[in-house]
Amino acid sequence: MPYATADDGSGGARLESVARTALAAYNLPGKPALRPLAFGLNATFEVRAASTRYVLRVHRTGYRTADQIRSELEFVRTIGTELAGDPAVPEPVPDREGALVVETEYGGERRYCDLLSWLDGRVHSVGDGLDDAGVWALGRALGRLHNAGAAFRPSVGFALPRWDADGMFDPAASPFRPTLAVEDVLAPADRAQFAEIAARTQTAFDALGRGEDAYGITHIDYILGNCFLRRGTEGWNVSVFDFDDCGWGYFAYDLVPLLGNLAGYPGPVRDNPAYPELRDAYLAGYRSARPLPTEWERLVPLMLAARNANHCLLTARPDVSGTPADDAAWRMDLARRCLELPV
């Protein structure tokens, strides 16, 4: 079950007012037009200024600090230059003062906003035009992202969060900043499974170590919904967006969110019989850009289970989900299914 957010419905008009206030800080031609795209964990708007399109983000309160957002944008801007469109990533747009993050206040509430270049393409999913070649291209794109993440050298004051085992499973250390305790959202049997997955993940991360080959800045939410595919003369072109959760983490873990889509956890084809073939195409694409150790492949079921268990903390906030216990039960059911996937 997809979770609801507090920033949809009646909150849309308030967020649009925030977005219009933020737009005034940018040196855009004419009177820019604003169109809502999505009200999720962050709100996004399409901006049209003359013949140019942008995406404006209004960040959720109580999640990322201004320094973390600036660090995210610094990272995306730097790797965008290195990647040179292969894959394409958004380009941050500074305001007229040169700032990448705009602070606004609306109704006594401070919100952080930023403006990004527009990416062309559309999301493809299993059963909707996604073939082996497209999956291969998505794997290659992630390999190139990881090369850039491993090579990135942060500036002084760089402040992205860490997605180690503590960040993934300890509510006090979680970048999701849950306001409910694990005991509040998980039934006893699910709490035991959550603790087991956390312990196994910690062991796996300890074995991987924090060398440049295994650990660096990761996307964290590399899913089909955050990738555009567009057919080119030589195959699929990939664009990657939504770096809202990016942070220091393990590349082996960053491989699995999209694999979960291919397996159907969550996805349109649950228990997808084509998963082994698609998984192999995806990993082959990754391997074409970056070495893929055999032990990483063996970790896929566990890492997928860890992602679903970790998302119990994402929805353990009333401003993210109105049904946190139901969402957590659904995620733990997916975690158990992931542990049974073929390696």
C-alpha cells in the first residue's frame, strides 16, 4: 500500500504560495508560470519562464537542513559536469544572489526551496515499455553514478547524512527523523524480524568496509520512478533525478531499490516471473561501467529486505503517513518476500 503524505490535498494551495514566493528570488524572464507536479515528501512544481522549463522543489519541514540541501546540490552540480549527460542529472540554478537554496516563510513556517533544470523523458515500468535493453542502460547509469560518487571530494562544511546500519535502523540516527518509536509501529513478530535484518545488515556492511570501492555518496532512492528513459540513436538515454535522500552509504545497497521494482516489491507485477532475466540485464549494465563483486550479488535479497525494513522509519511520522502501523506491516511483509528472492 502506498503511504499518504500530509502535503497533498488542501495543503497544495499553501505549498503553491510558498513556491511563488521562492520564485521571486530568481532572475527569470517575464512572469513565470507554475504548475504542480507532485505533493510527496517534497512538493515539486514545473516552472515555465519564456521558452525554458525548470523544476522548483519545496522541501518538507523537519527533514533536511539547509546545509544538507546545499550539499546535495553541490554534489549533483559536480557530478553533472563529470557525467556530461551520461546519465543526465538536474543542474541546480542559483538565485540572483548566487544561492542554491532559497529560504521562504509562509504562515509563520520556514521552508527551503531550490530550482533545478528540467529533464526530458518519461518513467517506464515493467509491462510499460521497459525491456532488457532499458534495464541494462539503467544499470550502466547507476554504475557511472557510483564512479562519480566514489570520486567526489566534498568541500569544507559538506553535510550529507550517513546511511550506514545505524542510519537505516536506529530511529535516533535515522535521516528520516521518525517521531514514532519502532514499538509504536511494529507488531512483536515484525520487531523481531526488523532486529534480525538490522543485525545481518550491520554484519554485511562491516564486511564490505568503507573503502572507496564500497562506500561513497549514494542516491539511496534509485528506483524506476526516479529515472527517465528516452530512446536515442544508439539505445536508451537515462536521466536520473530526485537526489532528496542522497548521502554517504554502501554502493551494494544502492543497487537494490530498482531491483525491488523489477521483482515487484513494490511494483506493478508482484512476484514478477521475468525478474531473474531483468536482474541479470541490470547487473550486466552496471558491470559495464563499474566492477561488481560477486559478494554484492549474493547480498541482493538481504539488501532488498533492509530497504523495506528501513522504510518503516520513513513512515513513522504523522506528517508522512496517516497509517504508520499499516505501512510498517506492509513493508515487513515485503521484506520477508525479498529474503526469499533467488540470488
